[in-house]
Amino acid sequence: MVVKDVIEKPAIVAGGGAPEAYLASQLKEWSDNFEGRQQLAIRKYAEALEVIPLTISENAGMDPIDTMTTLRARQSNGRKWAGINAKAGRIDDMLSLNIVEPVAVKEQISKSATEAACMILRIDDVIAVSGKK
């Protein structure tokens, strides 16, 4: 299916959790423009994105706190394709190592996860409303 996805939409991004970590940092920065629930929702979405590089680092046997701190520092210094090189157990530039993923797969994962979260929130709203009767 990955080959099919690349043929249908020939675009790739770096792997190793690099896009998720970068997007999370950009969302956290952007959330400062909001207040209240909107800001909280944006920040929580950013935290959810960071689970991907965090999980990669844990599965690679790396210290997750040190790894995430180093990853954030490198990306904030302009190295946005820095990600988790699980094979070597360190942070590397994923594009230079040809560790890539199809954009189509990333899009589908993001859409599915967001839709699932929205459905859960809707169910919580229904339960909260039914409990007030």
C-alpha cells in the first residue's frame, strides 16, 4: 500500500517523528495567540503529536526525556528534519539518511486520529448532557 500511496501522491516527508515534532512545536507557538479552551485544545493536540517521536525513542531504548529535549532543541535551531534514528539510537537528520515516509500516509494517519478524537469528544458531550437530566 505504501508504494501505491507514493505513486498516487508522489510526495514524501522525513521519518523518525521529525514532522510530528516540528508540527507540535509550531502548534505550541501558535497557541499563544489564543486563550482559554482554544489554547488548551491546540496545546493538547500538539502534545498528542509528540507521542510519535516519544514512542519511537522508547522503542529504540533511548531515554525519552533526554531524546525529546534534544530533538526540540535541534529543531528550534533550524534543523526541522531532525528525528529519531532508532537504528543508531540518536537524533539525526532524517532526510540526509533517506529515512522518509509518504505524505499520503501521514495525512491519513492525522485525519483518522483527529476524527477519532472528535468522536470521543462528541460521545463525552452526549454523556454529559444526558447526565444533567
